[in-house]
Amino acid sequence: MSTTSKRPDPYLGKIISAFEGGIITRVIDHPYDSNRVFAYEVTFHLRHPRVAAVAAQKPPLHFHPYQEEYVEVLEGRLTVEVEGVEHILSPRDGEFLLKPWCNHRLYSPVTDVQEQAKKYDDGWDGERTVFLLSGQDTDEMFRLDTVFFENWYAYQDRIVVNEEKIDLLQVMSMFDAGGSYLSLPTWIPFSRTIARGLGVVVGRWIGRMLGYQPFFEEWTTDWDLACRKMEMSVFHRRFAHREDSKGDKMRVSYAA
């Protein structure tokens, strides 16, 4: 697969806060591979009330067809579930590779900090987990990058903090634009192919007709970049509102 040349990252150094500070993501240059399209230092504050409240809930199982994703724990523990198998990573494990098309999700192995952190033998107190999350570059139009993650974190934050119901169409619209697709049970023949097809048909085609968009101006630091991405798709072009002739920004609507 060919890759694009390394582009300046307008997000470099940005801090993305979610769950009222319970999850902090810092956009960084990857410490030893400059060809990663994104790199984040992510901190889970496990005793934070917002994080503790959802500790027992796992994020959606999903896959990325186009990009390798990499996880490296710097402090504490992180569970990486791949094809139904849980891998509990620590700093001694180094970088963990998530290959394209593999069904996976990330979450803390600790749901009761005071009780469960006691079992670890390296003095970790269960206060926080810190890890590097990064991804392979790709020429694909829909891919994992900071525009996607910024909007996805903001949507999750809205659900958790405002206690709103998850809108599956909104999730599928965002995921499709981020080169990600919700996993189906693996016993279904050709489950990944079907899941990707559903993500495109429902998230991109039907979602567009119903007014769902993948990125939102109020959640996006580099709105010009988000517009350029949406303009690459005939289905998303209608949402790429830039400044009008008077210099006033045209606001976008939230369809969910």
C-alpha cells in the first residue's frame, strides 16, 4: 500500500479532554516512528467519577480495513481485546500491533480500582493508565486521524455527561468517515465484508439522506481540514459549510 508523505499536523500539541477530564488525550509526534499518521498519549484517570461510572461498559467492537493501529502502555494496565481474546498489556510488553480487519476494542481491565489493582506485582496503584495510540498512514479517503478522534471523543462525551442515548446512525456515520466499522458476530459468513458494506450503506448513504454528518464544526479544531475531507465524498459534500461571502460561518446542524 502506498502512503502519502508526512504532512504538518495542525493538531500537534493539542489536548483533547473527555468525560469532564477523566480521559485526557495529548496529540504528539510519535517518539520513534515519524511515519505514523497520528500519535496520542492517552491517560485514563480510573478513579474519576465519570470514568468509574462506565468502567464496566466495554466500547463497541470494531475493525479498520485500511490501517494498522498500534498500542503501547506507558503506565498501568490496558486491555486490548482481539477476536474475543483479552490481552492485558503493561509497560513491559512494548508495542502491540492491531492488524487491518481484526475485530478489537480497548478498555481498562480494572472496574473496581481499590480491590483489583492490588493483584498487580509492580506497585501500580490503579490510579491511572497511560498509553500511546498511533496509526499507519494511508491514501484512503476515509481513515483514522485526529479529525475523526476529536469528533468521536466529543460524541462519547455528550452521551456520558448528558446521559443521552446512543444514536446508532450517528455512530456509523462517524465510524465510516474514520475508516472504522462496527463488528458483526464472527459466526456470520463474510461478517467483515457485510459489516463494512452496512457501514457504507447505512452510515454514508442512508445517513446522508437523513442529515447525519461525520464531523461537526463545534467539535473540530481544524474545520477547514474536516471540510476538505468531506468534500472528497459526494455524500458528505453538503455538510462542508465554509465561510459565506460575508465572512460569517454557516453553522451545521446535529441530526441525531
